[in-house]
Amino acid sequence: MAVAVLLAAAVLLWGERVVAGHHLLQGDMVRLHLHHLRNALVAFPLFLAWLEFSRARPVARPLDRLRAWWLTSRAPLFIAPAVFVGLVLAVTFLGFSALPKGDALWCFFQTKIFALGRLSVPAPVYPEFFWARSIFHDGRWFSYTSPGHSLVLLPGYLLGATWVLGPVAAVAFVWLAGQLGRTAFGSEGERISLLLVAVSPMAIVLFASQDFHITSLVFGCLALYLLTRTRADWPVSVAAGLCLGMMFLARPLTAIGFGLPLMVYAVIKLRRRSALFFLAGAAMVALHLLYNRHLTGDWLTFPYQLMGKEHGVGFAPDFGVATFGLQGHSPLKTLVNLGYNTFALNLQLFGWLLVSAMFVPFGFSEGSGRRNWPLWSSAIGLVVAYAFYWFHGTTPWGAKYWSEALPFLVVFTAGGIRNAGPLLERWFSCRKDLLPRALAFLMLYSLLVVLPTDISAIRRWRETPALANSVKAAGLHNALVFIADPDRPAGLSYTSGFMLTDPLLGGVVVYARDLGPDENRRLRLLYPDRSAWLYDLYDDELAPVRDSSSP
């Protein structure tokens, strides 16, 4: 205890100085990881104190009763989903202002195009003013993403509330996780799975983000449920195939890695009805191929491939950009990415510093690995598929490209917790109630410390309501707003305006990238009747363009 207290004090006194003084520790993700590490070191003495304090009978007895109630009462079956959805809504509005975050922005833009009854819109006369990692191809403008998630967002967009997808999908996911937990580890597995989902920072932030992994995760989870929990009749065969096909329509590479083991399982379980499963899935794949043909001119060329080798799959020295000091993609980079994703997963999955997945191996005991092989093999297939992609995909809420492995991670962690208690008691002579007491502290720490830290990091992204609020406060009408873009040529600062952009470049305000007074003059000539303004995202300043830069 004394060593833990001294270490915590040292981190509080000198931690920030050490981080600020080294140039290798200045990246946003590195600083976030170090921030989590600092918080954990500071909380470690409190954790040890809790373990000692909670041994006392007045504390241990209520905790034991609470544990027994959770595992036997019906109320947790409703409490856990309510807590999870409530946290998703809280993060959606209080953390993200109900805006799409990160990669969700490109699906959101395609949803706006779908809302016009189109698959693409005419490309702007000067595309460079509106480029934000979208595609300008053959005179058309569209997103690089697959269409599945944008279609799922469409009803919410037409209602003026794309954020509604998060809580609706969260209800589906938490219920499916509970059902899969029950299949794998009985009633106790179901109750623990529900609890784990409800307090998972990775799951909470993902469902609040409007990200396209939401669609692929829920439909993949539903395909798992249909194949492992229900009877092998023809409606199940068709529904499971459609769900896996919808996963492909949202994220093709994810569906291939996740789905190949399920296809094998479908042949084993459905037998002759597996033909219906494959036909239903093939119909959804065909829709994507038709989508490709319309946008790219080729059945097998996906929109993301028009971005060049940035999104290449496989090994090549010129794929993507350099990460970890390694250019392109290679087997070495695969191992580096695998290590980093494993690190991020163990940090963020349940918010237990570096040990979030520690109980997963315990879930394989008592033959459960053999019985539940579709669950873990689909997760392994996902990891293998993204071994061929050059980027690690880690975000402030964890290993995003491994999001669809959440069913396996949650369920096998639940089974591991169930199995680990007796093993720890036998191997290390631990008290029977040690694990529940430790988990009680870790779950509260996750919600009170880890989750707010992650939200704070994501709030610094450029998808904020500041621009819309400034435009509204200024009462702009029939205006052209240039957004100062120090990130040129990356165009990341412009995403705050791209989020508000009408795909047809009409509406009350047109938002464009600031390319400098001389370049901006070209665009202003296209909009002679609009007043011109310049917005600085970092200073949140909106000012009229000076006369010296007028056309």
C-alpha cells in the first residue's frame, strides 16, 4: 500500500512535466493512453484500500446480496438495457451534441444524398473547395463508404434525428448479447453479459458516435443469434443470410472475416436449408455490386478504392501512410498493429487498465470453447481480415476495427468471470468474494473516470456545433462561409462545415474550404449574390471577408 501511495503521489506531482517534456509523447492518442495510465496509478491505492475495506462484514454482506440479486432476479434483465441506453443517450447529447463523430461523417453525407433520391450528386465546379475525403469521380460526388449504414441512418435523417440510431441499436445489441451469453453460459452468463455491456466504455461511445460499425455489429450479432439460438427452419435460414448480407452492405471486409466461419456453421446446422441462407446473403451482395457499378463503373470496384492506395488491402510498400515509422503494409506492420490493437482493447473494452480482456481465456474452460466455436471463430476471422489492412484503426474508445468482436469478448468475459472465481480461490487461496469486490470497484472506475476521459478526447475532434452556432448567432442568410483550414491538404478542419453542407451546394449557407484570398475569389464568382465570410474553427471567430479579397 505504501509503495502504491508513493507512486500515485509521484505521478500527480511530476507526471504532466514528464509528458510535456518529451516530443514523442505529444500525439493525441499517446497522450490519451498516458492520461489513462496516470489515472490508474493514482486510483491504485484507492483500489487496494477498497479491497481491504470491503472485507468487513457490514460491506461484504450487502455486496454479496446485491450479487445474488443480480444473478437471480428478473429486474436486471430490464435495468441493464435501461442503464446502457441511458448512458448512450447521455454521451450522445452531453458529449457529442448529437453529431456524427469521425468516420461517421462520410456515411452521414451519403445519407443526405440518399435523402435526395439519388446515389450521387453532380460534382462541384471547383471540387477542391469541398473536398473532405469524399469522392469526385466521372463528374459525380459521393462518399467512399459502402451504402449499408447510410441506408440505416436514412429514416432518422428524414426525421431530423440521425442520433436516434444509437439508442435503438443499443437496445438490440444489449438484448442480443444477453441471449448469446445465455446460450453459452446459462442464466448466469446472461446476467453478467448484460452488466458488462452496460458499463463498457467501448460499447457506450461506439453507439453514441453514429459510426458505421454500429450497423455491422448489430447485424453480425443478429446473424450469430439466429444461427446459434433458433431452430434451423427456412425463415431462420433466410433471415440469417440477410443479416450477414446487410453486414456486407455496411462493411464488406468485416463481413468477409466475420462471416466465413458462420458460413461453415450454416452448412453444418442448416444442411439443405443452407442454400436459402446463401441465396439471401448473395442478394445483398448483389445490391452492393450494383451500387459499385453505378458509382465506379465497375461491378468489383468499391467506392473506397477510388481513394487510391490509401485504402488498399494486402501487403505493398505504398499502401496508406506511414504509421509507427513504417511505410506501407507488411507482415511486420501486421504484428505491430496487432500488438497496438490488443493494448487498446485491454485498456478500453471495460475500462480496466490493460486487463479488460483478462477473463476471456477462463471462458474456454469446461468445453465451452468447443460448444461456442461460431462465437470465437467469427472474432478471430475479423482479426485475420484486418491483418491485411495497413491501418490499426484504434480510436479513443478502443480498437474500432475489432468492434464486431464485441459479442465474443462480452460473452466469454462473462463466462470467464463465472469460471475464474472458484479457480482463483483454489489456486491462490483467495477469498470467495474477492473477485466480486474487485469488479465492483473497476466498474465504477470505468464509468466515473475512463468514460469521461474518452469523451473529453473525442470532443476535441472537429465535428462540433460551434460553426452552426456562430452562423445562427450572426443571422447569416444567403451566405458563403470559408472555413480556415490549417490542415491543408488534409482538409480535416473543413469537416465542421462538410457536416452542414448541402450536397447540391444550395441552401441558406454554402460552406467551403478557405484556400486563400486569390483562390477564394474563383468560388465567389460562382456565388455573386452571396455575402462572403471567413470562419476560424480554432478561435471560433466568424468575420466578413475584407473588401480587398472581393472579386
